[in-house]
Amino acid sequence: MTRRSTGAGEGSAGDDGALFPSPVEVRRSARRRRTVSAYREGERTIVLIPARMSRAEERRWVSVMLERLARQDARLRPSDDDLAARAVDLARKHLDGRAKPASVRWVTNQGSRWGSCTPADRTIRLSTRLQGMPSWVVDYVLVHELAHLLVPGHGPDFWELVDRFPRTERARGYLEGVSATAELGIRDDADDEPDEPDEPDEPDEPDESDGAAPDDTDEPDDTGEPD
Ligand SMILES: [Zn+2]
């Protein structure tokens, strides 16, 4: 395997490189026959290509993979506007359009909460820790906080609303798993929920097609180890 760092906006990244500020490292692998894959590694973007690929093909594929990753980034890190639009959409689909938030935005200071809601001014805040998680997990937290615009506590009325979102149980399992793994102790939100039964762990999420996995046609097969 050979590695070549091209830096942004030069070499393999071509003219489009300026759009992608992170340095790009192309790794050629003899074991890799046809597949090309790319993923983020800290500040860098790694593109894995077959060793026999020509320079022209390399340039083309780096460009293709960078565009694909950029689209994925946008999908996984929706803006505040995206978030507000999704909230409206979810409220219409699952809450009869009755929950009408005045603002929905990302915040970094959520403490031990994934999301929070202030019914008095109808504002909803989601923790930036959710960014990069599957969209249905973010959607669940949105539905949860939207439901609080209608029902303040976590009683049966509340869960009747939230359970209209089809992936509520799965998303709660996902977040509990994340929280337990990281030992963050983060709950749905600040309220204690003493009556909640324990929910089974869901260690495997086999069909997270919209998840945080590298946008890839093949697992990276040779990352990290020295040449
Ligand atoms: Zn809640």
C-alpha cells in the first residue's frame, strides 16, 4: 500500500478541492480490486483505491467520493433551518400538526439531555451530540420534544403521542446504548422517569442505511497500520 497526501485544493482533489477544506489522503491498496471507498478520519479524508488505478481514474474517483461525503455530511448535520423544517414535517405526520414550535435549533450546552423544550415560548433545542446519528434517532428526539408542546410530563398521554413515531422504541434503545457506552448518563430529557421499564439493549443496528457508517462500497480493509 502506498499513501499520498494531496492536501486540499491541489493534486488529486483537482479544482473542486477548495470546496473540501480537509486534507485528502489517497491510499492505494493491492488487496483492493475494484472498490473505492472514502471516510473521515479526524480532520482528514481518506480515499481508498485499488493499487492499479491510473492517476486520471484516481482524480475522478477522489472527486466523486468527496462529493458523496459532502452530501452525507449535510444529511447528518442538518442546519437549524433543516431541523425546523423536519420538526414541522414530523408534527404533521405524527402529531396531527398540532405541535407548532416557534424555534428549533442545535445547542451545545444541553448538559445531560438529548433535547429540551420550553412550552411557554414553544422553543425546542437539540444537543449537537445527536449530530452524526441516524436521522431516525434525531427525528425521535424531535418528536419527543414536539410532544412536550402538547403534554408536559412523561405520562401515558405523552407516550401515546410519541409512540406514533414508528421508531420510538428503537431510537430510545439506540440512545440508551450510546449513553451507556459513553457513560454519559444522558436521558431523553431532564425529567426523571422512575416508572419507565428497562428497555432491552439493541447492540446491532444492521440496517442503518442512513447511519454514520462511512459512505462506502466496501469496508476499509487497511486503515491505520504502518506500511
Ligand atoms: Zn421528555
